[in-house]
Amino acid sequence: MQSVYEHDRISNLLLVDDDCSQLQTLQDILEYEGFSVIACATISEVMQQVHEKQFKVAVIDLRLTNGSGIELLEKLQAQDNKIQIVIHTGYGTYESAKDALNLGAFAYVEKAGKPDNLLSAVHSALHEYNRQHINELEMSMHKSEEKFTSVFNEVRDAIWISTLKEGRILDINHHFETVTGYHREDLIGKSIAEIDVYSDINQRDELRALLEKDGAVSNFEIEFRVKNGDLILVDVSSSIIHFGDTACIVFIGRDITERRKSEKALRESEEKYRTLVESSPYCIHQIDSKGRFISMNRTGLQILKAEDESAILGLAYLSFVCDDDRESVSRLMDSALSGEFADFEFRSTEGLEFRANFVPINGTDGKVDRLLGITIDITERKLAEKQLSYQVSHDALTGLINRREFERRAERLLATIKRDNTDHALCFLDLDQFKVVNDTCGHMAGDEMLRQLGSVLQAVVRQRDTLARLGGDEFGVLMEHCTLEHAQRVATSLQTVVQDYQFSWQGQSFRVGVSIGLVAITESIPSLTELLKQADAACYMAKDLGRNRIHVYHPEDEALTRRHGEMQWVSRIHQALEDDRFCLYAQVIEPLDKRDDKHYELLIRMEDEQGEIIPPGAFLPAAERYNLIERLDRWVIEKAFTLLAENPEFQKQICFISINLSGQSLANLAFLDFIRSKLEASGIIGEKVCFEITETAAISNLGTAIKFIITLKELGCRFALDDFGSGLSSFGYLKNLPVDYLKIDGIFVKDIVEDPIDRAMVKSINEIGQVMGMQTIAEFVEDDVIKGMLKEIGVNYAQGYGIGKPLPFDELLQSSVNNDCNTKSTKEMY
């Protein structure tokens, strides 16, 4: 059944709001209700529309971009004083409401209320417009019957007139025909009872009794049966009038069937909302203007260990906040009650940690009368963050400060040395003959020895000094407020305790020495890089001069160090490139779920002059320091693309191969063009290639890295973030990097069976990756126990010696060809 406004295509409602989103929402609601709406955002648009059209009702926001709603109200009334104006605002005050109503506004509605409030006001305004219109018609009936008939039929509410005594229908308007489906000739002269329009006789009798008692009835809802048998709900206003000596009844009806359906849908929606609140895993509650609980969902009651809502109603919110946080939370609560959103963290009286917010809720007077709060228990997350912070700044094996934190503290000293004018020193310690322990008893023995030495060294350094494990068998000591002379005495003590230390393992005993490089931290040192270079040079000199000694850095040491150390590698790298003595190895990346795709990571190796394989750890540091790493990256890409292009069957068997990119290459957009050209020239599809970048390289060149990644992903290439979790910045920058895979740092993986903290870290990183739509790869998977635990956690892939050792890429290619030939032979047999 059509709404009473269905055929009212006159622009009977003007909607004004400069918030485009709000404007569209209100327009949708009103049009759904059956109104024909003209929407405007500015006063100039409104006046143009009013100049061209006539409106019955205008809904106006008080705050407009180029004027105020009050100004617009005055202009509209000057143009047409019959228009009914409804003020609809979210920033109103008592004074603005009074001004609007004094100037002739029909109603004043707060935006914060339910849509029903606005709909009711608009309906009432339109009804008032129609009522006034009908009153004018009644007056004009005495002047001209012809004029009455014309206006009568123009009214967009359903109207019929019947005699009071017999109920005989005297007249109906066109809209009555539209709503009921009856034609004029079907009804004129018949009684209401004959056409059976009332579905409930009792309702008819009640309406008649009210009319006879009061002479008029407004907003009486009654159910009518239309011609096709459908039932509609009609809002009736009726009054008794006299034509000469005949008492008659005028009925004005509005079809509100759809409106009631909408109201029902709204109630159902509110019920769903209540269900959602009750089933939410977060504590959702309301507190009044005095800070007392007035509602709380089931989760909140469980957190507070309350049996039901009545147990917490009226209790003060602050009574559950610990003493240290109570004052700050109280200030935030006051701010929220003044209309400001508040977001904060606090500890409860029981020591739990929460994240919460306050959302101000306005009452009918437009003022904040309560706060909606959402509180989340973040105790476990905070514990994980503390553990993560510790892991980021400490070495997992020895518990000492790690290299990253050591360098951060050294850089802080360099930044303040000019201002403080104090003496500091730094020394590098490199164990002598440590390799003997690893080669004789294995890495477990070596790890245990490093743990014990860490404790031995820690007992010697001063309390304010920083002892760190810098990697492998290297340690560093940062001595604050320490002269070079005193630093030499500390270094001598360190050398002595290492010499005196004896390590025992399964019946064998070992002694090691230590080469120590010592450097004074002075204003002349320009950067952290230069400081570390000097300390490294001094340590190298200690080794070069016979090991197990202390060498204090002197400027002339640097050239000698470079000549004997890294420069030798620079020369060897150049020669190996010329002789084509680099090769590729591949290590399998195995899926832990049911998928059967194959991934391989490509790893670079150098062959020495005798054909022995040199691991990358020996030459890559020199390549990075002396800007040769990009040449090696280019070699790897050219070699890998060539081998893939020459082996199409291998391409079909794998999902993709992973290629590592250095930070220098990632920061060079010319290198991006090189990859694109090589990819195009090789004919390899981008989906077969995944580039691995380290977290440090990506963060150091974030803008360039993002452009680099996006450009190659458009060609189908994938990206993996290597060594993820090793830096504190990991989680903060992850959302900005559009990578496909997270490679969980092996430092967390290798000990997950014994170490619950490492296990929690792997689980946390995996969950974050999965939430962000990324696949996870665990490194350093050494055995089936670790593999099984990773599978339980939900990690997608595993890589490590327990999965497969790196093997020459040529052997992998040959193996794939043989497998393919065997497959073909088997097929040919059948």
C-alpha cells in the first residue's frame, strides 16, 4: 500500500545542512519515510530553491558554513511565512533554541537524539502545515465552492466527509482514492458501515465517542481495510463541522504503515545492539555526571567479579582505579563531562592494566549527562610489551645489553659530550681461540661458555658501565665518566678475569684469551660510526700484534687496520666478481599447513681460489661498509633471473624464489629500474619472485622502501620482511609496509620449546601477521619438536636446518629436471 505522501512529488520538504555525510543520511531517512526532499548545503542554494519552488517544511542546521540557521530562518519566513521550520542541530544551546522558537520555528530537535525525534517533528510540522492549510480552506469554502473543491483535492492527506448521524459519505478527495483504492462513485452516498473500512468495530466506536465528547480528535491511530483487502495503519485527525443544519465529520488521515514498520525495525536494531553489547569481549558501561556506574555489560561484571548489575550500580568509577592513576583519570572524566572525548590507560586497585575511553552522551537539554565507557583488559599485552622491550635491548643468550642498545647509549654520550665536558671510554673485546671450543664440543658448549663469561665480565665492570654482547664472541664495554687511564685499569681487569677463567665441558677444560681495543670518547669523534670504527681498529691491532693484549687506539692505527682487514676483503670481492667465483645456494621454505607449494630462499656464496666455499658472513660486512653490496645484489638478481628463465619446468614446480636485498639497494631508485628491466627482459612473471628486506633497511629508508615495494608489487612481485621482531620499531612500522610475509627472527624461534617468553613472542608476532593478512615464516627451525610447536601456534612456513640445509642452486635445478623426467616416464608407461 502506498504512503499518503507517495504521489506528493512537490518538493514538500527542504533539508539544509553543511555536513555532507549528515545531509545524505537525513535525506535517505526522510525519503524512505515518503517525503520528497530537496537538500542544500548553503544559504545561497536554499534561496535559489525557495525562489523556484514552494515548500511546506524546512529542516535547518543552526551552524552553516556561510551563515547561521537563525539568519536563514528569518529569510525563509520573509519569503513564505507559511513554511513550517524545524531546527535540527548538534551544537545548540538553550538561548539558540529560545531565539529560534521566538522567531517562529515550529520545533527544535537535537541531533544527538534518535531519528524518530526528527521524524516526529517533521510529521507534526507537515501536519501543522496541512492543518493550517485546511483551516484556510474551510474559511474559503464560504466564498467559493469551486475554490473549495480545487483545494480539497490538492491536499495530500486522505480526506473524507460524512454525516454525523447516518455516517453517510458526502465527499472524498483524490488522495483518499489513492490510499484506499476506492473510486469516488464507489463511496458517495454510502455509509461507512456499508464499505467495511474499519477492521475493528471497537476502534470505530471509540473514535465516534471521542468526537461526540470533544468535538475533535487528533492523532488517533486506527487500522483501515482498503479495497483490495490489505490493512493499513492511519493516523486520523477528525472534527465535527456543520453545513447548514447538518452536522458532519471531517476525517484527515495519513498512512503511517511504513513508518511503523521502520519503528519496529529500529526497535529490533536496538535489541541487536543490546545483544552485541552484552556479548562484547570488552567492558562496556555508562557512568553518570557524578562518576557513578549506571550500567555495565556482562564482560565488565566478570572483570569486577560482580554477580549482577545491581552489585555495581551507584559505585564510583574511581574506586576501582589505583591510587597513582586516580587523579589523572578524574581529570579526564571531568573533561569528558564537559564534552571532550577521553582515551587513557590506567591500573586497577588489583594491579590489572586497562585501556579505556569516555564518550560524552548528551541529555535532552543538550548537555552531557552521562559517559559511555569502553574498557579493555591489556594486562597480558603490557606484559608482552615489557618482555619485548627487554628482548629488544638485551642479548638472548647472555642476558647482557645487546649491540643495538649499546650503540644507542654510545650515541647518547656522543651527543652530550660537548655540553657535559666529561671523559668517557669504550672498548671492544674479542675472545681468542673461542673457535676451538665450538669445533671441539659443539655450539651448545660455546653458548654455555659465553653465558658464563658474561657473568664473569659483569662482575668486573663498574655499576655505571654498560657491558654488552655485540655478537658472536665479541663484547663491548661503555665506560661513562671514566678517564682513559682509569679505563685501561678496567680493561686490564677484564683481560685478567678472562685469562684466569677455565671452562669445563663433559670432562674437557678450556682457557681462552681476549684481545681488547680501547678508545677514548672525545669531542673530536664526529659520529657513532667513526667511534665504532676506531674501537674495531684498536681491537684488530691487539690481535694483529699477537692477541690476548690491550691496544689503545691511535689515529695511525686506522690505515693499518684497513690494510690488514677489510680492505683485503674488498680486493677479494672485486677479484671474485671478475673471475665469476660467486654462486647461489638455495634453502627450502616448507609449508606447515596442508598446502603443497614450494618456496626457496637464494643465498650467495663465494668460492676462494682453491674452490672452497666461503660463507657470506665473512665478506658481506666488508661489502656493505665499502659500498660493494649493491654490486653483489645485481649479480644475484641477474644470475637468478637467468637460471629461472633457462629452466621453465622448475618455474612451474615452485611457488616462488626469495632474493635478499640490502638496505643500500633498497634506498636506490635506480636499482628499482634495474630490477624492472631485468624482469621484463627475462620474461619471468613477477609472481615467481619474492624480495626479502630487513626490518632495519626498510625503516631507515621508509619512504623509498614503500615506493620500492609498491612499484614491484604492481608487477606481481612479493615481499618478505626478514628478521622481524628483532627491533622495538617492528610493530610501529609494520602497518606502513605492504609486505606479504613476515620472517620471524630465529632468535625467538630456536628456544621456543624451553623458553616460554620466546614462545609468547613467536605467537604474538604470528597473530599480528595473520590479522594484517600476512603469512608468517619461522627461521632457525632446527628439529621436529620446534616444527611441531610452530604448527600448533599457526605459523605458515618453516625454514632451517631441521627442514633442509642450503644446497647449491644448480643441484636443485638438476634434481627438479630429473623429477620431471621421471614423472613424464611414468605417464608414458600408461
